[in-house]
Amino acid sequence: MVNVNDIPEAEILIHDAHAVDPAVAFALSRLSDQQMLTDTPIGVFRDVQRPSDDRLAREQNEKAVAEQTKDLRRLLRGSDTWTVN
């Protein structure tokens, strides 16, 4: 925390919870005074819209099912095979 009269406005960090890069939010979440908890940032550090893990997993499964082959020989041989001598 700073007194805005003591520092040029260009040097003051204004946090954007909607920023794509989580670095500043992560850094703010680690700031605290362990003894008194004074000057400890409290609030929403990150607020971005993105798909849930459940939705991503379902989409990945649907894509795999749609792309699967019905040919057993091709499925067994696949594209990642090797020969053992």
C-alpha cells in the first residue's frame, strides 16, 4: 500500500481480476503480514470465464468417441506400433 501523493500514478499497480494472465492475482494472494494480517489483500483476485473441467472432459470424450475407428485390424495396428526383434 502506498500514499498516492508520494508515488507517480504510472508506477501504481491497479489490479484487474479479469486479466487473462494469472501472475498478478497469484502474487497478490501471497502478500500478507503473518503477524498481524495488516495490509493483507482481501477480495476477488481472479474472475475469468473459462469452461469447467467437467465440460472439458466431456468434450474430450465425445471427440474420442467420434474419431474412433470401427476397423479392428486398424485399431490394433494403430499408428504407434513397433517391431521387436
